[in-house]
Amino acid sequence: MKIVDVKLGMLRVPLVTPFKTALRTVDAVEDVVVMLETDTGHIGYGNAPATAVITGDTHGSVIEAVRTVFTPLLLGQSVADLNRLTRQIQGAMINNTSAKAAVEIALYDLFAQSYKTPLYRILGGGESSLTTDITISVDYIDKMVADAESAVERGFEILKLKVGKDIGLDIERIKAVYAAVKGRALLRLDANQGWSPKQAVLAIRGLEDAGVLLELVEQPVKANNLEGMHYISERVKTPIMADESIFGPHEVMDIIQRRAADIINIKLMKTGGISNALKIADLAGLYDVECMVGCMLETSIGVSAAAHMAAAKAPVVSKLDLDVPSLCNFDPVVGGATYKDADIILNETPGLGIEHIEGLQLLA
């Protein structure tokens, strides 16, 4: 199976409600879709959203990287040479992690298809049924409470609250949601780098003293402030999770050695794809550090790839934050994994199992 063409498309899926964090507000998922076509007629799919404030990638930079750097590298290559090709992808340019991820996801999809096996089985096997949390966007208190109660009614047992805009109001938001869903759902917080170390300690300790039980607090301080994250981790009981602080295995090792965080959040768009994500999970496992697998605001193409990887790396990957398909008005991907509220069921068809993508606009 050799790669004979690389095609690009754009895919837009409206969200049910706007997605609001301390960094941005978004009303639709918009992805660059990569399609690797082979001489056997098989197609591998990958995707990349624009996340300039986190990865530095825009749609334009992803498209240019795929066209000018990765396409010449891949054309005529055998899909069977997976390890060599992923090394070349990672070494072809610095940064541009989302572009690398889109190409790698499509390549792994083809590799699993070549063996007529679902991706998660090629990566090591595991359970095909997974459970995700759901994100509650930062908003007015009444709106966040209503959104949380609606999510619980839909069957979600883990809620991730977006905070980080105003620490005083954040505390009131958290207390109100906790009171509304106590005993029915676990709470995770994502501060999106919105607090200072001292603010974070004050807020988390205050919540702990008030009896608010949190499963974790994600990225309370700026991504490069590992000393600040260590300061927080030493002073609170609630587990701290690193997200934007981590892109690849080197950052993970640094965080583990500094004891800056208790949990590692793996996202394919930050790691540059599946190959580094697998390395991170293995590295964390050596040190008995838990991992979450999350995603950017992206379509179910990349979310499904992340779910396959997570299944293969359980129990190191003990938490999932793969809720974007549940936040969308519809899933344009025909075939592949299925998403029903908190439940993710991986496909048993080869690769990612994608048959068709509705509404995909090919780029010239």
C-alpha cells in the first residue's frame, strides 16, 4: 500500500451552544481535513483545527505545512514503513504540531487499514467502550448551573467547568454548580492558565475548606510557569493536571522530575500526533503518573484517533475529555466511532472506520 496523493479539505460543524473559555469564544468547529490516498484505493483521514493561542497553528499554516513539507515527504512511500515515516514527519519541521498530527492520524489510519484491523487493536488493544466528561463553558452562574443540570440529565457523570476569568466569580460559579449536582456528578476544573499561583492556592484551598470535592484542577497557571504549578501542587490536596505546559515527552519528563503536576493531559494536536502521544503514555506509566486524553475543539476524526489511542494505553490513561462530538449539532463523519452523550464506542472496522465525510469542501 503506497501513498499516491494527498488531498486537503475544510469542514465546519456548528456547536449547539458557544464554547467559552478564559482564552476565547467559538461557535463552530472548523477543521482542515487531510486525506492520504493509496494505490489500493484506501484513504486515511486526519484533521487539524486552528488553535493559534495554544499551538500557534492556523488553518493557513496547517495547509501550507501539509502541501509544501509533508506531501513531498509522503508521496510514493509505503504505509508499512510507519516508524520511519513518523520520524520523518516529526523531524521535517519544528513546531507545527497540529499539521503533524493531521498527517500522522491519517497515516496510522492507513496502517491499521492495511492490516484490516481497528486502530486501537493495532496500538495494543483494550476496551472498545469508553466514557468521557463534558465541558461546561464559563458563563453566568445561572447558565452554568442550568448547563450542568442538563448534562447530568443526559447521563454525564463527570463535568469539566471552564473558569479562569475572574477568580472571585469563579469560586461562586464552582460552588453553585457543585451544590446543584452534588452526589450526581464529579467536577473537574479547567482554569485555562487564568490564575496566578497564589490565587490558585487560595481558591483551591477555599473550595476544599468549603467541602467542595474536585477530581482535579487543570492548568491553573501560565504554561511556562512550572515553578508556579509546583508551588500549587505542594500546597493543595486536589490533584493538579498539566495541559498547555505539555507538548512532547521532554516536557513530560521535566514536569515529572519537578513534581509540578499529578496528572498529564495528552492531546494529539499538541504532541504532533499519535507517535509522541504513545511515548508520553509509556513515560508516564514508568513513573505511575496518571494521564488524561483530551482534544482541541475538533471534529470526530481526531477525537476518534485520540479515543483509539486512549483505549490502547489504559490503565495509564484513566480519564477522558473527548466531548466535542457531543457539543456539535451533528457528526459529519459517516462510519467510525459512535458518540452518544457520555458513551464512546470504538469501531470494529479497519483503521478509524471512516466511510464518508458529509459537507467536506475540497481545497484546490
